[in-house]
Amino acid sequence: MVDHRVALTEVLLAATFVGCSKSHGHAAGAGRTAAAPNLSATLEDQSVTAQGRPRWSTYWKLCWDYAPDAVGYELQTITSEGTSPELRQQGDACFRLQVASGTSRGARRTVEREQQLAWQSANLAYRVRARFPETAGAWSPVVPAGLKHEAAVSSPP
Amino acid sequence: MRNFQCRGALRVSCASVLALTLVSGCSDDEGLAVEPTCSPTGANFPVCPGETEDDRSFVDPTVEVVNAEDISLARKVYVGPFARLLAEASAGIEIGEESNLQDNVTVQARAPRDAQGSAAVAALGLGENDGVEVAERVILAHGSTVKGPAKIGIGGGDITPDPDADQEVFLSFGSEVDGAILQRNTGVSALGRVGPGVTLHSGFIVLPGKNVTTQAEADDPALGKVRLLTEADVAFNEAVIEVNTAFAREYPRLHDQNPSAVRGISPDPGGTGFNAERNLPVLGGVATEAPDFRNRIIGEVALANTLAELEGLMGNRVAIRADEGEPFTIGTITSMGSDVIFHALEETPIQIGNDVTYGNRVIIHGGGRQPLEGGGSDEPTIIEDGVVLRDQAVVFRSLIGSGSTIGVKSAMVNTDVAPGTTIPDRTIYVNNALFGAVEW
């Protein structure tokens, strides 16, 4: 049957983030900002009542250090079906995305939330880079959507 | 504009929509703002023309097309290897702009079903000759099936997570829609199913492996079959469409340069942002181009077996498609069934050992494996020696240890399986955790 390697718990799933070691750094702008943005990802839970029914959502918030002289940031979407050739333009140094949603309560809500986070993190991820007037910075590591990610020690600008 | 005209069974619907000035599949000669379409007949196969080179559609030459004149494709549609478009003279198939049908997808305009199923479909307002209507920006992923009559991406409306005027519908690996309606902004997760007579309303997605057979199950997440669509789902869908419209653009270019290059064993198209170079498969150590081979082997694939050996080891309609992720290294094959699919994401190779057994409709998909133990990311998908993959098994961004068996219609998603493990039939693991059962 299933062995130890597939018997991990949801706790491990939620608490463990494996850093993405591979950087897809581009030569362009490498001298300007060799360090990738210092990424952190958090989860925020929110409950609202919509049309008389309670509804909860979990948002995944990816933030990074401001890059001096950057005119904005670019995010690339990486999915289980392919990497988007389109880049999302972002003015701020944070990106917020709803990654789970439902109407359940109590323990069921917890299960549904964890399952949705697991599924999204297996299927959707982002990387980010700073955009300068003439060039672009290096790509950050890839961060799966729906997983927390602790920021590393800040890189020098 | 040439080759755009009303077609076969769709003429009736053309007449109807003309009256509503919502025109689908009709000629520009009608004098209305139309969405140009073409049927994959004659000169339109495998490339359906567009107004420019960048908005053509592509139907892989291996696609089984029945009653082509009753099939309409809008612009920027990609239809992958060994898909099946099975129209009838009285029941057509329409595919909307920027939609894609990936490897081994089946769209059957009119599927047989029992009396109960037929009654359920009729109660939904679908006539047996209504065929299959697939709207714009619909993704039919590897091995998914649509059994008509059915509508995908039709009706419903915008949803809070996707307020834009556009819409997307995603049918994931091995999923099925059978005599049902999927409204705009919906989805079916891997190995999920929507059965006859059900409408999946905007904003809902079927959970992996779940079989939705009643309207109550489709409408109430508390019954455990569906969940609410999120912004993450929308972002995912939009990105997948961007990837596949690139295929619709690049494969016609490859065909322009060399028509035989999109047949049999051939180079990948290259030219995309995620795979710039063209590479030729290597079989038994020999770079091989064989446009007449019955299966599709595309791009940077290294197979241990020779072409002569593969003739006897492989089933039919096998697609080994290294047009995005590469390289694929595939050891000796013990046996391989039909409708097997290999695909991978950008910069994510697939490594498969020796003496591996592949059942029918197996899907192996690479893409940034992230082991939860031991670190690393963008790790290759690995299947070690002596693994048995039973029919309809899905291995996605995973490591399957030597001598393991993955059961029938089971899916391993970003999961490491130790050597000698047996995964039961109809079981889904995600991120090393049991996700649930496949109900059908």
C-alpha cells in the first residue's frame, strides 16, 4: 500500500514549503539587480455574507522587496499545463489572489480549505521580476500559489 | 475572407442566430459582424486559415475527423494529436475561438446512452441532434471527453473571481462531460465527470475524481462534489489558453515550412517563448524523422527502443509530445497500450526507466515537481525501472519508485512514491497526501 512517502499529513502540507531553488534569471538587467526580489507569501482568511449565505475565502499574498529605480514589476504565471507567455504588470510590490473559497463551516471548512490550497499549489505558481525603464531584472524563484513562503534574509539592493 | 461559410448541421443554428444577430459559423457575405469559422475539410486540414498568419487554427493531422463539413472551428483553435472530432450529418460540432482540444480528446456529437440518460438529457432541453457546442476559451485537456449533445461555456454569466467580459472553462485530464451543460466560467477537475441532464452553473468546478449525476450535486458544495471557482482557477485558465493559442500559431508555421514535419516522428515547432529550438527525436540512438509512423513522437525525445521495436511494442494513437518541456528520456518499453500521452511543461524534463509497462490511456505529464521532502523544485518527473502504469493512470509532476504499480484511473500529482508501492485503482494523491477516490 501507500508507503511513508505518500502518507504525509495536511499539517505537513500546510507547514512545509520547499524553496524553489531554480532561478530562471535573464541576462537582461542582471547587473542592475542581480538579486531576485526577496519573496514572502502569506495566507489571509476572510468571511463575508453574500446573498444571505456565509462565504469564506482564503487569499494568497505574495510580496517582494521594492527594487530601487524599478518602474513596476512583472509576474509570470506557471501552470500545470504550461507557462504563460504573457506577463502580468504590477505596480505594487504585492500580488493578492483568492486561492480557496466555500460556504462550509467548522471542520469541513478546514478540510475543504486545505484541499483547495493543496490543489492550487500543485497547479499554479508565480515568479516575479522588477521592470526598469530599459530592461528587466532577474526572475525570482517560482513560488506555488496557496503555500506560505518565508522571506529569506533581505538581499542588498 | 475565404473558406468561411455555414456548414451542414450548423446551418439551422446559423439561421436562428442570424435572427438574433448573434452569428456563429456563417459567412461574411451575410453582411453581419461574424466570427469566422472553417470546417477542417480539404485545404483547411490541418491548417484552418485566418485573416492573418497569427490567427489560424491547427488540427493535428492525426486527428480523427468524421463528417468534417459538420464541424466548425473558430480562430486560434489548437487540436492536438489523436483527438477525435466525431460529428454526424444531423449533429455538428462547433469549437469557439482560442479554445483547445489537447491530445486524445474525444468530442462525440451524438453519443449513445440508455433510456434514463436520454430522458435526463431531453429534460435539460438538449435535443439528440443538437451536437456539441464549445464556446470560446474552453480548454479540453489531455484525454478528456465530451459526449453530445452537450454545451460547454454556454449560458450563465460573469462571476466575481472573473469579472472580465471573457470567460474560460477548463476540463482537466481524463474528465468527462456526458449530455450536460457547462455554463461560462466553470470547470471539471482531473478525472471528474458531469453526467446526463446536469447543468454546471457559472462559478462552480467539479472536484477531482467526482461524478456529478444530479443537479443538487452540481449546485450544492455541501454535497462534496463541487466547489466555488476562485481567482486562482481563473488565473490558471487564462495562462493555459495563452499557452495553447501559441501552439495554434506555431504549428501552422511549421506546416508551412514542411508539411511532413507535423506528422509521425517529427521535430517540435520551436519558435515559442517556452521552447525556441526545434529538435528531432532520437530512437535507439538514431535521430529519426518518420512522417509515416502511426504514432506521434515530437521534439527532443530519446527512446531506448529502435523504430523497428516500437512498431511492435506500442499501441495506437500514442502522443509523445516534447514541444514544450524537454527532453524526454524513455527507457525500454515492456509494452504500451493505446492513447498514451506524454507531455511536459517548459524546462521540465521527463525521465523514464527501463522495463516500464504502460496501459491504455495512460497520461504522463511533467512540470516542476516540488518534492515536499528533500527540497528542490522544477525537478523532473521520474518513473523508475519496472513500473506498471495501469489503464488511465495519470502521473503528473511525480516520482514513481522502481517496481511500483499505479492503479487503474488513479492519479499521482506532485507526489513521490517509494519503490515497490502499489497504488489502488481510482485513487488520487496530491502533494503526497491522499486527495480522494475517483467515483466512476
